[in-house]
Amino acid sequence: MSVTAPVSRTHAGLASTLRISVMRLARRLRAERADETLTLSQLATLGTLDRHGRMTLGELAAHERVQPPSMTRIVSGLEERGLVVREPHETDRRLVIVRLTDEAAQLLTADRRRRDAWLARRLRDLSPEEHDALRRAVPVLEKLAAL
């Protein structure tokens, strides 16, 4: 499908066109990662901790929609790299709290700057009307992502 292909008027056609466009944009943004040695699951986990703060492994697994054993493996890999720290829960000794390290926060900042810079360069090629269309689309895309 070309970039200039018309958007279908049916729900199914729009869904297909939107899915393909969003996937292509996400793929391009992934290609701009600052640290390609991290898996996408590891990067997503760091982002969740950055946005929501310290969490238990169960809370993290629920946020990332993975099974707890998978989250344990993800966190173990991040811990080995010095990007997260496990700490005992304040009131429940059965639980562990996971938090970001300063190194992880710096890595996330660099990663976001790199991706934002790539996207900002691409936005320069768009018309004012296209900028307005994207500004109007952001809340709708956020709503779709939250459902």
C-alpha cells in the first residue's frame, strides 16, 4: 500500500489501513533505539517503571500483560545489566519491589531524545495542515491505545 493510498470508508478498511500505518511507524521508531542490546520487552518494562514508579513483579507483569515468570526473567536480565534493583517490600516480605537505577533513567532519556529527534525531523517535511491533522489524531490514538 502506498503512503498516499486513500483511507477506506469502512470500519474494517480503516482498521487495516491504520494498523499498517501504525506498525510501520512503530518499526521505524524502534530502529532509532539508543541501545539495541535491550529487548523490546526490557525496554517496555523500563518505560513502565519510569512512568509509574516502583512496582512489584506482579504489578509489572500486569502492566506489561505478561505472565509473572516472564516478568521475573525480564527483570533478572535488567538487574544483571544494572538497570533495575530489587528491594524488599516495606510491609510484605513475600513481595519484591523493582525500581529503576540512575543508569536506566539516563538510558531512557537518551533513547527518547533520539526517537523524538528522528520524528521531529520527519515532521518538518509535513505541511501545516498535516501537522494539524496529527495534533487532532493524538487524543484519538491515545484513546484507542487505552481501550
